[in-house]
Amino acid sequence: MAASSRGFAAFQQASGFRLPSSLRAALFGNREQYFQPSAVSRSRNFSSSTLRRYQYPKATVNKPSTFISSDPVLRQVVQTRQPVVLYEAPKNKWYYWKVYGLAALWIGTGAYAIKFQEDVKEIPDLPFFVRPTAPTNRMRSLELVPSMMGGPMQLRMAVRSAPWAKERIIYSNLGSATISEKCQPMVLELQEAERAKRQSVWQDLGDRNIVSKAWEGSARWVHQKWTNFFLRFKFAVLRFGIAKVEVQGEKWKIDCSGYLLENGKAVDRILPEE
């Protein structure tokens, strides 16, 4: 029996040498690979199980405390344990009347000619200036609230999808909300435009004669009115001064003409830009 087994092994070894390499790999290689587990599959299974195990703890890693200690606003919230208002919308009671009054005028004039109510539903990409969308999706206030029950500091936002809609309160962790652009440059430009609008045209003209004073004052007045009209047109058409905060998949508008802490620097530091 032992002799027959040795003879069969010798025959198998000899026949294996006589076969081409491709046939030897097809006959004997697959059998060995079948019984021996692949190192690649072992590493893949190990890595996938490891990723599944540590997936959630990685997402909940807190930011280092050095960021809180370096920012004065975050440090104030930690020390006082009181919310800090970062932004408040401007209180302009005539704003909605002007926007919707102008929109109603244009819609009422053009609806009969172009069948506005029917045709506008068939347009897939409706331009932003066709509908009065400026007062929609506005953020009334943005606050930084202290930690509660040992949790992290959060952002509290009061928002409205429309002026007549019910106000919603949204809470978000730091780093979860983003802003479309920096607020401070827009705030400074709006302040400069307001200063130029209110500046007296007769400033530094006291030592001139009546004719020169009247001529220079009239030229300044025309320049001031033209500049004011140009800036208003720019702010209205280009939506200048409006920053959008994206949180939980929704975008809400911040009007930079309202109150912004540190002229918008605090919001720019705390909210990362997209």
C-alpha cells in the first residue's frame, strides 16, 4: 500500500513536470488557493470591520479647547454662561410693504399680457427677479449659547421661511453651519455707503463766497444723489449685503445691514466659509 502511494506521488510529480506551466497552474494552483485563505480578503475584512467599529467615534470627536480659549466670544460664553447675540435682523417695518407692493404692481401689470399664473409653472429654471423672494428664508437672529448638561456650545438660530410663517428655532453644533461669504467686508461697504448718503454737501464750504459755495454745493448734491442711486441699484439687483448660512441642508439669509457683533468679525470667525 505504501509502495503504491509512493508510486502515485512520483507519477503525479513527474506528470506535473511534463505538463505546461499554464496547465499546472490551472490544475494544481486553484486547489491550493481554495484551501488557503487570501491575505487580501483577510485584510479587507479586518479593515472593514475596524472602520465599522470606529466610524461613529471619529465623527463625534470634539474640537480642541485651544480654539475656545483663543476666541474672545467663545471665552465670554464659557465665563458668563449666558448667550451672546452674534446677529439680529434689521427692524424695518416698511420693508415688507415696499417689497410686496412693488412685486404686486409688476405682477398685476404683466400677468394679463403673458398669462403669468399659467406660463410660469412651465418654466423649469425661473430667474430670481421674477418672484419677490427677498423676504423669504430670512434669519431673524443668531446666538451662541453655552453648553448644557456637559455638551458642547451650540448656535441658536431663529428663522422664518416667509414673513407670515411661524418662526422656527434651529440648534446646531459649532462647525456644522457654514456661511456663503464673509460678512465684515459687506458691513464696511454698507456703512461707507450710509455715511456718504448722510454727509452734508455744504461741509468745508464756509470760507467761500456765495456763488462758489452754491456751485460747489450743487455739484456735490448731484454727485451724492447719483452715487446713492447707483449703490441702491447695485444692492438690489446683485443682492449685495446678503450672506447665506447653510445648516441641516437649508439656507437662510443674513442681512448685513442689521446688527452684527464686531461688525461681522465674530460671525466670520465662528462660521466657516463654504
